[in-house]
Amino acid sequence: MGPKSVAASATPLLYRRVEFSGQGEAMRKLVLILGVMAACLLCTILTRGVKAQGVPAQPPADYDPHFNYDCDRSCLNGFVDEYLAALVAHDPGRLPLAREVKFTENGQELKLGEGLWGTASGIGTYKIYADDPQAGQVMYMGVLQENGAPVIFCVRMKVQLRRIAEIETVVSRKEAGSLARPENLVDKPIFSETVPAAERRSRENMIAIANSYFSAIEKGHASYVPFDKDCNRVESGVQTTNNPALNPGGNSTGTSSLGCEAQIQMKEFQPDTLLRDRRFLVVDEEHGLVFVSAFFDHNARLRQFTLADGRVQKQTRTGPWTWQVAELFKIQNGKIMRIEALVNAVPYGMKPGW
């Protein structure tokens, strides 16, 4: 082997010039193209199933064994954020939707793109997320702007194979006769706090705890409900427990200064005749949250009733009515710590649409 051959062999293989008579330039181009293709392939493999932070990747049209179809907490919250962005842009076409997606607003089934989709104008700072990866469900409660006016908004979505299959929304507007006070809603860190593992309860036990609250109201007596001593309830932006300054009209019984447990014991909920269509939709064990949809019927036949302290209360509403309720419970160490609810007056006996 001559000196030239020895020098060539000493050159590292990676940097060695490929020289074939009459084909050097073509070979260099081919190597460059193959290198770019390999880099793109590697990038695709490493990022498949991943999108920009907070925005879940859309699934392929056909099954792909390399795509991650799981949807964890971050993924579910990403779907909420994507939904809100599409909502204020008035563009449902931006969403990854299942073929048979169902959409309701305040219990009415609508075509996606109708209702609040045409009037939403901004996203507020008050927001609560509850995630249930096991069931593929996520709930969001917050304040939006609707044509410049604040409204309280709640959405529950079901995600299947990284596509939105169900969208259930409740909008509480500040209108005549409405309870809504969106301007009162402020951030509540307790709803985003992780519950220590030793203070968590199983899914079924959390559902049972939330259900005991509705049963006690329906029965109108002080059946056992595991309230924390500092429990508070906010309904459509109004604190309705531990709030002596509250003096609501209509059927006020003057018990708003009492806590969650004391109000049940006072038997102030006797006019609530039926709490039906209770659906326990999202159970977030990590954060101790249970989201429930229900309807409170009042048949208006009870014209007066006696509280536990002997006071006699008279009904002022003369006809039957129903409350549509979207209610979120914070449960820790087996006790109800907080209750956050949206409450809308709807026609008596209205069905949930689900």
C-alpha cells in the first residue's frame, strides 16, 4: 500500500470524501438527502403523540401502534384550553371531534357552533379544572366574557381516542331573576391542591359522600353528611353559607349565616321536593374533586314549613320550578371542604338532555 493509500485510510470514516469517478457530486447529494430523511423520521418517532405544551396531539385517521392514545391530566386540561380558544374564536372546526359528538348548552342539545359559540368574547382569570383520566372526563368552571359581559361557564367533556365525544355546557348569565354574580368569583387554590395520599378516598366513596349531601336536602332532615367544620358553599358567585350579610329575596329563611352542616340541621331545604338525575360525571381522586349534575324540583305544594328552631316559613313562589345545578365538591379526609355550584332556573321538570 503506497503513501497516498495510507493517508486516505487514516482519515475518519465519517468525514471521508466519497469519490467515485464521475459520480462524486451525485453521491454527496444522495447522502445529504438520506441524512435529512433520517433526521425527520427520528423526530417523528420521538414526538409522535406529543404537541405543543397544553395542546393535545390529534390522532391519526387510522390506528397507529406508535401513537399514544392515553390522555392524562395534562392532556385533558389541554383539551379544555383548546376548546376555550376555539370558543372565543367562534370556530368549532379547530377541535378534534369524534364522528358522533354530542353538544348541549343548559340542557338543550344544539349543533356545535350555536349558542355561546356565537357570543363568547373572552376568557376570564377565574378557573377550576377537575380531571378524571380513568373515565376520560374533564370539567372546567370559570368566567367568560359574552359580548363584553361576564358569565359563569362550566363545561364537561368526554375524550375518547384523543377526540372529543361529548360536550356538556352550563352558562349562568346575570339576568333578571338570576342568582349569577360572576364578578364575585375569585381564585380558590383549594380546588387545585393535591390531597395527600393518606387523606384520599376511593372513587365510590367520594361519590357516596357527594350523594349524601343531595339525599339530605331532598329528605329535608339532618341525615348524616360528612361536612368539614369549615365547609363553605358558593352558588353562582354568591356565598350562601357563613355569610350573615346575605339577604336574598324570594324564599330566604335567614339561615345564610349558618355553615353547611347547620343549614341541613335547621331543615331549611324542605321545599326541595325531588333531587333527580344525579350524575356523578368527574371524579378527581388526586385533587379530591367530584363534579355532579342534578336537578332540584320544587312542586310548590308546601306553602309553609317549620324550621328546627321553631320558626315558621312561608313560601312566596306560587308555582312549581326547577333548579339546574352543576356542583363541584372538594373532599379531603372523607369530609366535604368546599362546594362550588352553578344554579340556573329552568322549566319545571326539565330533563338533562343526556
